[in-house]
Amino acid sequence: MGSKLKDVAALAGVSVRTVSNVVNNPSAVAVATRERVLAAISETGYRPNLAARYLRQGRTGQIGLAIPEVGSPYFGELAGLLIEKAHERGWTMLIDQTAGRAERERYLLSGAEGHVVDGLIISPWSLAPEEIGQLAGSTPVVVLGEIDPCGTADHLAVDNVAAAREATRHLLARGARRPAALGPQPTHRNGTAALRLRGYREALTEAGMRQDPAYEIAVTSLHRPEGHRAMLRLMGLENPPDAVFCFTDELALGALRAAREGGLRVPEDVALIGFDDIEDGRYSTPSLSTVSPDKDGLAERGLQLIADRLYGRLDALPARRVTAPHVLVHRETS
Amino acid sequence: MGSKLKDVAALAGVSVRTVSNVVNNPSAVAVATRERVLAAISETGYRPNLAARYLRQGRTGQIGLAIPEVGSPYFGELAGLLIEKAHERGWTMLIDQTAGRAERERYLLSGAEGHVVDGLIISPWSLAPEEIGQLAGSTPVVVLGEIDPCGTADHLAVDNVAAAREATRHLLARGARRPAALGPQPTHRNGTAALRLRGYREALTEAGMRQDPAYEIAVTSLHRPEGHRAMLRLMGLENPPDAVFCFTDELALGALRAAREGGLRVPEDVALIGFDDIEDGRYSTPSLSTVSPDKDGLAERGLQLIADRLYGRLDALPARRVTAPHVLVHRETS
């Protein structure tokens, strides 16, 4: 409780200035020293007074994370990784969820100017690209996936078009003749779903196959209940698909349940592949094929983009675009 | 960006004082007025400067949530509900994960004294009950589940003994003769697992059945891989169980996968029931029977306990103990 900077310094056997560096500019401190200081911080229970720290340094040591839903497995796993990696840098991650609502996204982005956080990682859903940079002002902002901020902020995503093309090619290579796409969101033209739809269509064109609008099933959310509902619609077609590329694993798991309820064998009667590689899909029966984004890399790069601007005086640099790798994971549903 | 209290007040047609009340003491403002002001706050993008607010009022408007893992479905769903309900009260929820480590729990609890948060909801794993109240000091703390703080802080949980007894009784009523318990954690004597084990044993005793240590399978984590591993052990017994009460849904989903891989029919050869009612289990095949804690009620009561102490001058009151309701949900695995 009453632990002070100097208690931490004494325990770690370093100067007060070094402790301060670990808290405020960890990359300036050698790894071994940093680890000793962080251990001493834990042991003494030292915590910088937030208000005092802000007034002294203009920094709070907090990084914001604004995601649509904490409870979705993909964002939950990613948030967990970000928190762990932020701790390694001496930062506390402040997580908030937007439910994809424009006013919440706007509030959080403009809050970055309210000195609550030193930087913000946001996965926006509703904002227009040009709004993002305007709202953020001088605080470092990283846009994660979904909407391309078009040069108004750093952007971090997987190559959604390429990944969707690979997933669809995989279904075709396994013998699919009528592959469907479950997950387009026609009202959301600038989002990830539009990119995944493009990749699906490109793979069909590549294979000399016709695009059939009946096989592109729109959804209003990315969760299991919606995957279940959409799969029932596909199964009700006169000529139902023999393979389905689902734009998220949650949609795929809902679709899998619908297929099983309808007595279909997966993958024999209908093959499925998802996107996200959540743990859930590894343990379903049959286990779910998926596109696996490098979540660990996404978390690491997201924080590095913030750190570069916080410590590197990159304010004047143009916005960067970082593509995280992905791999196709072939399991039992395909 | 430059929005001020008075812009919000003008837009909402109220006084600056009323806006301030909505931000700092929402329960003092009529619901209709509060909603109008919150809408105006969203619209103007107003965000109180955290440091200034703290210096003026001694409050940050932030409530901390410290959970073992953001990425686990149970805690993810609960965190999502807490964030939504905190927003309704004008609070921002600051989420952190402890990974169950004592030093992280200690740091967050003592941080409650560092003026980062006005209150803290924590689900501790490693701390001794007597440490919790000591560390928290004068900041309102609610202990969620897991460890009973024994009167040193407000405690909020389901009745784990009763719930486990009901789950086991349910398996017995469906004809189980050799029900196993998957999930005890012998090294963690004061935790939820110990209470669930007690409930399981009580149900056996009630039914005049013998307790067999071979049917109590300890785990070191509460996730799918560990459920899978533990189920393989049970299946390898000379006289394998015909029903398994798993202490979490994640353990149960791992066990389900192991049973299916081993060619067992669920529930015919072995019945399963979990605990938590995560969405995952609703869409697995077969769908998972479970004990469903009232997550919505847990979130609501947790915030109310904090609010009572923040606005009600309850510092001097003894610690309270609130039990949230649960129901047994019978699905296809039992």
C-alpha cells in the first residue's frame, strides 16, 4: 500500500531513475534489469498514483482496447494475449466493448484525448474511415482488423482476401462443387466480411465456377445462433451446397450443429471451414477446419505500433499498414 | 474533442450540476434525465479528464475487474455483462487478468488504493482470505466466486455445494451407478472446486452410494485440454464411470470430445454434465447439460454492492454475502 519507488529500487538493487524508466519507457531498460524491477514492483505492491503520474509525465501507463465484444471467443483470446504482453511492457490494458455502436466508438476514440489512456487499440465496426484519425487526435491509435482507416491511423489485420481465397480453394480441392459463403454482411460494405466475400468469389472465378447469389447467405451477427439459422436456410435450398465457408468459427459451429440436427454427415455430405481458430473448434466433434490468424503476432505488433509512436516520436510519420500472417488448419470438418 | 460539460448541459437542456451528477453519482438523477444526459454525452463526445476529475472529486469513474482469464468463455461472458451494466451507471470498467497469480492479485488489490479505480470486483485464486480485506484498504471490493473472503470483503457467488449436489442427483436420477467427478483441485483447498466436490459427495451419500477416490479426477486447469486428458484417464479405468459431473463446461467439452473419439455414445454409454452454461455447450453435438448460474444477476449485484459502498457511506458496515441463483439445464448429454 504505502510502497514507494525507492522501496522498489532498493529491492531490485537499481536506481530510482531505472525503476521510473521501467514503468514509463521499458524499452530503454535492459531485459534482465527490467525483469528484476518488475519482480520487485510485484513484490512490494508498488503502484504509481495515476493522477500524480499523469500530472508529472503526461502519461497514465494505460493502453485502451476497444473491441465489439469481450465475450466472443476470438476477441476474448486476443484480449487475453494483449493484456499479458502489455504487462510485459509495464502497461495496464483498459478494455472496453463497443457492441459495434458508432457513438461508443466515437466516445472511446475521443476519450483518447481525455488523458485516460496513452494509446488505443480499436476494432471499429461503425465508424467511417476518415472519422477515425480525426477523432483520435494526437494519441497513438491502432485500428485492428475490420475497417481499413485508409491512412488516417496505423492499421493491423490479416490479409482477409487471400485467407478467404485459400479457405475456398481448400474446399474446392476436397471436391466441393457447390461451395457456399456463410457470413456476408451487405449493409457493412467496408468491413472484413466484404473482403472475405471477395476472396471466396475470386476462388470460384479462378476455378471457372459460376457465382450463385443463393449460396451467399447474409448474416446480421457473427455468432452461433446466426450460423445455425443461416445453415438451415442453405439446407432448405433445392440444390443445397456440399461445402460452406463460414466467415467466423462461431458461425461455423452454429452451422455444424444445424447440419448434425438435420442428419447430415460432416464432411461427407457437407464440408465446413471457419475462420479465427478459437479453442472451441479444436474440441468440437468433428473438429473444425479453420483459417488461423497469428493472434500472438497480432497482439505483439499492435502493442509495438503504439510503443513506436509513444517512445519513437513518430507523430509525423505517415500511418502504417501491418499484415499479420495466417495459416489454414485442416481438421475433421473438411 | 473539445467538448465540455456545458456543451453537454446545453444539448440535454439541464444544468452543469446535473451533468456532473450523472457522471459522478448517477443514482441521484431521475432515470429519464440521466438517459437524456448520457445521450448528450455520447453525441458531444464529452469525456471528463481523468486526472482533473480525480483531483476534484477523489473519484475516477473507473471500476476495476480482475479475473483469472479474459479469454475463458465464462469470464468473457460475465465481463461483457459487467461492462454493459457499468456503462448504464456511467462507469468505465477497467479489466485486467491475473492468470491466478498471487502477486498479480496483490498488485491489483493494492492498486485499488492507488486511485486508479473507485471500486474493484475481483475473482481471486491464490490469495488467502485474510489478505483480501487488508490489501483493499478503504476502496470498495467485491469478491466474485472462488475464494470466500471470510468477512473481510463483500462476497458474491452461487451456492456451489447445492448446485453440485443437484447436478450429481440429476445424473443419479437418470440411472447413473458409477458417477465420477472431473475437476477437483486438491492443492486449492479453499476454492470453488472444493465446494463442488463436497456437493458431489453429499449427493452420493444421500443416495447411499460409496465414494470411490478413483472416480474423483483432479485437474490442474479448467479448460478443454485438461477435460480431454482427465476423461481419457476415466475411460482407462477397469470399471469406467457411466456418468461424469465436470466442474466447468470447458472441462465437459474436452471430456465430450475424448468420449466421442473413444467411440462412446453420449449419454447412452456415459452421461455428462458441466457447470457455467457457456454458449459453446448450447451448440455442441450432443448439446451439453449444465448448471447455469444467473450471470446477469451476478453482474448486476456485483455493481450494486460497489455502488452501495460508494454512494451509501457503508464503509462501516460489515462485509455482506450475496448468493446468486442457479438453475439446472437438462440437454442432450444427460
